[in-house]
Amino acid sequence: MKLKRIVILLSIVLLSMLVACSSNSSTSENDSNNNSNSGDNSNSNEEQSEDVKITFFNTSAEVNEVFENLFDKYHELNSNVTVELIPTPIGGAQIEKFQSLLASGTPATIANLDAGAILQYKDKFLDLESDREKYEQLTKPGTIDRVLLDGKFLGVPWTSQGYGLLYNKRAVEDATGESFDPASIRKRDDLATLFEKIDAAGTAPVVIHGADWSLGSHYTGLGYALQSQDVDENLAFVEDLKNGEADLSQNKQFNGLMDTFDLLKKYNLRKDDPLVSDYNLDSTAFAKGEAAFYFMGDWTWAVIGQLEGRDDEFGVIPVPISNNPEDYGNSQIAFSEPKLFAIDDTESTEAQQKAAKDLIEWMLTSEEGQMAIITDMGLNMPYENLLAESPNIISHSVDEYVNKGDVINISVMNYFQPDWWSKVGASMQKYLSNNIEREELYNEFEDYWESSK
């Protein structure tokens, strides 16, 4: 009997062990299935279980806090990845700080830079050719072609911006007593006739922001981009300027552009004090209808969108440069992807580079990332199938041109020296304030390019 009880007890123990093993196996299998069916908000997997710290150098200083919040959210979803923001001050010495990080051997893993800055340091960044096809599918047609630098995909676009003559629909219609159709402005004379009507009603037809970046980069930059729809031909034109082989006084595009600028000068809200250069003041004047038009871009919504008592309907039209509606530029607005995410290829490890790629893709394709960029930052994205709706009314107008392909590729400016816009911008300020004539203006432009060889 004693032996029999021992046998029974042993059988019970063995049976318990078998049940336990079966239960553990089932639990492990269920856990595995649960993990494999989890949502795709997280990039965590076995290959990424190693802790990785990456840094993010940000030149979009006005949205530092939004990026920090976004990185905290990403860490919640990917606990093995820590992202540290390296901020820069608004309008501060951003490139100098980037250069100092490079010189000290501690470059940021990801740098949010102007395309021209990435081109300047192109040998410091990872070639993203292996990701090019993926981003061509994610972005709107033509986006990736516009951001290639010397034919290489070195930076991922995350925002887009368009500019031209912004219009305040209420201000235009109140001044003219007529419904305003933006498509009716197809040449310079159309704009002149409209300005005359608005001026006669006692409203300023337009406001010109007198800062060097607006006059130098945005306005005169059109002169180089409008030479041809082929960026290489535009670059060749600039090389001719550097070699003293181009004469701006005989250039159709530049003369047309400056003829239009003379029209804007004539009807400028600030013509008595054109260099006041108060961005908030100018944007507010336009938003509240003190001026019917404004040479500016959709980024001004960051000011306009917050104003109380502003008008509600805004849009953009091209800057007409001739009286031939078919001329390139009369039906197109300037458009670019001004900032790119580039990944360090000097000090970053393979794990950091992979983590950087994953973070960038998540920011640009997830609902959290798109909400942060579009809603919180108020910026536009050159991506298809967006999961967030922009409150930026002006960018909606820009999108209409983009979707039709009616845009001017201004990427020729990516290849210019960093000081170009401030130098030519200073010359444009003289012209705006009637301190030099057009011939002198062109001489100063040509002198700059010849000295920049």
C-alpha cells in the first residue's frame, strides 16, 4: 500500500509538471501572437531592443517645443530610443553652431537644415538613395526631384512652402465692389488695372515687406529660377553672371520682374517708410485689410492665424512678370521644400543611423507626427494621404497650384553662397527706397556675382 501511494503521488507530480509546461507554452505562444498583432505606432522589435540615443539639431527654432513633445511621444512608443533636441535661437548663429558640433566631433545624428546648408556639407551626410523610392511614393509628384542636391538624395523633405502675391479677398471686393476671381490676373496689366481700382477706393493695393530676406531671396530669387524650367540651365545662367558674360539689363526675365516690382513700389502701403521691416506689423495690416495684397508666403499664417479681428478669406496668385499670359511665371507660384532632415555620416553608428531613419519616417507618416507638423506647427507637408488637416487657409490655395503642377522650381537658390540674399537684399532695399536706379541695381548684382567666384 505504501508503495502504491508513492506511485500515485509521483504520477500526480508528473501530471502537474506536464500541465504547467503546457500552460507556459500556451502563454508564450499567446504573448508572441499578441506582439505580432500589435499596432504599428511603435518601431520596436528584437533588432531594436538595444538602447540607442540620437540627437536632433533644429534650425526651425520657433517650434523647438513641438519637436520636444514629439520626441517624448516617440520614446513612449520606443522605450529603447532616446532623442535629445539640440535647439538653436531664432535668427541666431545657427550654422556656426552646426559647424562647431562638426569641428568638435559631436555632430547631431539628425540635422534639420536648409537645403543649401546640406549641399555645403554634403560629404558629412548619409546618402539616402536606398530610401529614395519609398519617399517618392509617399510624397507628392516632383517633390524628391526638387530636393536632390547634386543629383543625390541627402535630405528628407518634411515641409513645403509657396509664395507669391497673397490676396485678402474681402479687401479686394470691398474696394472694387466686384467679386474677385484670382484667375483673372494673367498678366502685369491685369494687376495694374486692379491696383488702380483698389487705390481709387482708398485702400492700399499692396504691402511690400522691406526685409533683406524677403527682397533678396524671395523676390530676386525668382529672376534666376524663371530663366528656364531646367535647374541646370538656371545654374548655367548664374555661372555666366559670375564670369561677367550675362547682362541683366538685357535679360527679359529680370526686366519683367523689376517692371512688376516698380508697380508694387508705386502702390506700396509703406512707400513713405519702405524699410520699416516689421514682419508682424505688415502681416497684421494685410490680415485686417489695410492692404489688399502682400508679397509673402504661406508661412505668414503663423502670425495671421492667431489674430483677432482678422479677415477670413485669403489666397495666393503668381507675380506676373510680363503681358504675355503664356510666359513661364505668369501662371505659376514659387514653391519649395525649404528644410530637410539629413543624417550624419561622420560619427554616428549604424544603430544610430537606423534609429534616425525610423524616427524620421514615423514623424512624417504617423498621425502623431503629422498632427504635430501640420496642426501644432502650422506648416504644410508635401505628402500624399495626410492624416491631419491644416488650418492654414493660404496653404490650401498653394496646394491648388501644386496639384496642377503650376509651380516654379526655385531650387537653383540651393546652390548659391550663404551670403547672397543679404548682399543682393541690401541692394534691393536701396532700390525700394529710391536711393539707386535700376542700372545701378543691376551693376551691384553683377558685381556681387563676379566677386563670388
